Amino acid sequence: MLSSNSSQAGLQTRSQRFNQAQDPVSKLVFELSKLPGIGEKTATRLAYFILKQDAEYARALASALVNAKEKIGLCSRCFTFTDSDPCRVCSDSRRESSLLCVVERPSDVFSIEQTAVFRGFYHVLHGVLSPLEGIGPDELKIRELLSRIEQSAGFVHEVILATNPSVEGETTALYLARQLRPLGVRVTQLAHGIPVGGMIEYTDRQTIGKAMENRMEIS
Ligand SMILES: [Zn+2]
């Protein structure tokens, strides 16, 4: 039988509705749908996929999640995710201490490391400035970045701002450049251009514009 409050059901948020639903499948779908890029539809598909596997898979997945969460923390120097503090990059004495690369997320460290081009150290901001979402300098690891450079006593010569080429990423880079220059370091930014293997015809205008601005002499 419907409750007397049923007319208000439409006003409830999705989260309230799921919290009320006690059945395990809805709970699983609700938790999965909190993941970035996962909507309710995908969450439902994932939930049914997990349920179709044998119990061992669910146990392995759950323990991998709990294990990762318990063992992984932030590196006290660069703020990337790590299971040892300082992280492997920060403890590598063969790296160049004069170079510091500033990125938005720990996954960016991983992507840049994959290229094996950069041999300096990193600093993870954990986001970008976004006044609309209430994210100001205090919400990011900016104070930590500035004090890290001050404490390096001139060891850091160049700070590479590797924020994403989005509006927020560019705003953050400009803000950081203004804060960093008075500290006497060279501030550079990644060149944004047409991706290797990409075609001008299929590249968006902004990328072509950036590529043109950052054009280099052919040696
Ligand atoms: Zn580190």
C-alpha cells in the first residue's frame, strides 16, 4: 500500500530514494553511480556484471578496494598517492632537483612518468581553481608548493606548469605563475598542440590556435 507521503516522492532527491531502498542491488548501483563518469545506467550494468560473476570475484574486488584505501596515502612532499612516504619519485636521488612539474591530479604524474621524458620532481595540486565550485587557492596544495620552493633555497630553478588546457587549468596556471615569479624561479608551461598522429582537419580550433602560438623552429 502506498504511504500518505507518496505524492511527495517526486520531490525526493535520487540520493534519498536510494538510501531508503534497502535491497542490496539498489545499494550497489547507488555506490557505483558515485564514481566519476558513471551514470545510473552504467552503474546498473556494472552491478549486474558483478552479480553474474562468481562470489570470488566480488570478494577480490571488495578487498582490492579496501586494501588500496587503507594502504595508499598522500606523499608528504609531492602529494601524489603512494604506499610509502616519501613516494618512489621523491625518494629517487638520481632525479633533477632543479625541475618541479606542477600537475592537477595524481593520475597526471602517472601519465607523465609513462613518457619517461621528465626527470625532475612533481607537485600535485589536487584540483584547479574554480570560483563557481568554491575552489580557491586554500583548497589546493598551493601554499605547500610555494613553501616547498622557498625551502629549497634556490635548488628549484624551473617550475613547469602542467595543468590541463581547460579554462580552469589555464586560470590556475596564470595564478601560479604570478605567485611563483617573485620567488626567482623560471616558470614554463607545457606546449599544447596537435596530438602526435592527429590531423589538422580533425583538431579543434583552440588546439590549432595553441599549436600555432607555440610553433617552434624546425632544426
Ligand atoms: Zn612524492
